[in-house]
Amino acid sequence: MTTALAAAPATPHPAFAPPVDLNGHGHYLHWGFVQISAANIVMIVLIGVAFLAALFVPFPKPKPRGRDGR
């Protein structure tokens, strides 16, 4: 007896498939005793870019008010 769940395809629809193979081994970078995954390095760089953008991108300036204060 088969069910609808057993008949479902094993691979996801291409639109929802991950861009990399998540079943393989991770990629690691080594510097002496430091070992870090490539995914973590990418996330650290992206967080750093977002932090620097928050520091240097100017806030919007308030609109000038008229004589009546509105």
C-alpha cells in the first residue's frame, strides 16, 4: 500500500531548491589553530557591511518648517 506522501518526488521543485548542495561536507578555512566555516565568514562579512552602512549612511534630514511652525 502506497500513500501520497511516499509518492511525492524526492527532490524539491527547482524554484525552491537551495543554490548549493546542503548534503555535502562543509568548507572550512584554516589559519593555524583557527578553523572557521566559509558560511560563517560570509555571514561575518555581511554583518560588518551592514554595521558600516548603519554608521555612514546619513539619516534623512527633517523637512524645513514654515513661519507658522508646521
